[in-house]
Amino acid sequence: MKKRRIGSSDLYVSEIGLGCMSLGTDEAKAIRIIHEALEYGINYLDTADLYDRGLNEEFVGKAVKGKREQVILATKVGNRWEEGKEGWYWDPSKAYIKQAVKDSLRRLQTDYIDLYQLHGGTIEDRIDETIEAFEELKQEGIIRYYGISSIRPNVIREYVKHSSIVSVMMQYSLLDRRPEEWFPLLEEHNISVIARGPVAKGLLTERPLEMANESVKAHGYLDYTYAELEMLLPQIKKKMQKNRTLTATALQFCLAHPVVAAVIPGASSLEQLKENISAASAPSLTAEEYEWLKQQTKASVYDVHR
């Protein structure tokens, strides 16, 4: 599988990574999916301490035991919970980050994290303190690089200006092109995009649209009404069907922009994983196809006040 460099780092990741959030709570099944991903050349695993309250990290740690050098491990921090209590709350403090990383290392059964990401962020945060925590972890060799997972323009701008992040994880797909507004700024600073949600909750897969959840049927998806999706998706399938599936079209669309280092679709089954892997080997979009897809879809922007 082709690899791309994340920002200015020396992390070279498979174009298709594995978003581990969808693995579920069946340990044997989750580990089997991860092992299959590694067998097919995926080397980038993305998890978070929040996923199933640490259980996801534990599964990843067990799956990569003995294979650690083959894997680029990414996890996240900032959403704090307490054992025995419901819910979680936002805590990007230096003290918490330096405590939480130890718990992640233990669950992942490793002594370093390749890419440590702030799992959100608000403009009200003490951003200097958060950056200081990540920088100290880098100096200590506990993390190799850090990034943020955020769709808040003001937060992204602050980290681009004041930190040494190498990546921004953002929801990005044919049906959510809002991140494109920020691609020039990130490219200018040699910061990569990690694209999550590239198949838009399954809307950009071979699954029939009629199987979408009731919320999509009632309210549509982002800027698209259900009726618009009924018109748009068959048009894209028809135009692209000679060369690739809708899933492949969706993933290749994200990868068509050089600022994107990897797309990380989730997989809750081996079948979904194999579909994603197959999409990675599909032909890249031609310039004409890429422009056609952009013309057919909406290029909306984020609320800059967020």
C-alpha cells in the first residue's frame, strides 16, 4: 500500500489507515480486524483514550504486541472521565495530559506514541499550557509528534501559529468539503490533514441509501436533504462505476489533495475492512473526474466563530 508523509515528521503512513473507534467491544473480533489490516499493508492505527473508556486502546495494544515497530500508533487526549461516573468532561490542562499519556501507554503496551492528538479544543482553553505539555512529552521521548483533532477554525489557527503540530484530523468527505477552506493554510505550514469520516456514515458506500438511519431520512446529511442525496449519489455511481466503487471514489476523492496524508475509515467487520483496502488500490481520480465531483457537490465553510 502506498505511503504518505505526515507533515514535516518522519512518519510515513499508509494512505488508508484504520479508524479503530468502530471495532466494538468483542476483543477477539477487534484484534482479528487489526491483524488483517496489518497483513494487507495498513500501518496506521488511530484510537483514543475515550473510545469505550480505554478498552479500545487495550485492544490495539494487544493486537500490536510483537509488531510495534511495524505500526504508526496514534491516540488522543483531552476528554476526561472518572471510574464509576457517567459521562466525561473537557480537560486540556498540562497536568491531565501528562497523567493521561501514562494511562494510554499502559493500555497500548508501549513506551512511546507516534502521534498524540488533542481530542478537540476550544478558543477558551489555555492553549499555551496545552502546547507546553505536548512539547515536554516530545522532549522526554514519550511521544514522537503531536497534532490536533478539531473542526474549529479559531482553534486550528491558534495551533498553526503557536505550536509544532504536524497534523489536523478533520471530518472530510465528498459530502463534507468544509475543510478545503483551510487546506492552503495547512499546506503553507507543512501540516497534513488526517481525514476521518471519508464515507460519510456509510452514505458513500455500496450500502443502499434506503438503509440510511432515520435521522438522515428525516433531516438529510449536513447541507444535503434526503431528496438531494437520492439524486446525487446515483449520479456519482453512474459516472464512476467503470473504474471504481462509490467507496473507492469517496476515499480517492479525499486522497486527491496532497495535503491529505491519510484517510481513516472505520471497520466493524472484516468485510468492511476489505472493502476499504480494495478502495485503496482503485485507480486515482483523473483531474477531470476530480473537478466533476467538486462541481456536483457543495463546498460549504465552517462557522468562523466556533
